[in-house]
Amino acid sequence: MFIEISDIKKDYGSGESRVEVLKGISFGIEKGEFCVLLGPSGSGKTTLLN
């Protein structure tokens, strides 16, 4: 596996105002593969890569 992402989670805020924006994201990319992240504005593409 060239790149492997496993069980990514991301929250913003805390307590009652906590918002879970990514939950359980996992994927792998083999060397030579082409990968595209598609989604509407605000869907978490940049958050996933950061």
C-alpha cells in the first residue's frame, strides 16, 4: 500500500457545541493509482487532507 488512511475522525468545538465532521474514514491508494476526492462545498474534502 502506497498511502493508507485508517479510521480518521475529526471534531470541532467541545461539549454541547461539539460537531463530528469526519467519522471512520478509511481508504488506501496503491502506487500508480489515481485518486479524486469529489463532493460539494463543506463536505470535508480539505479537512480530510489536512
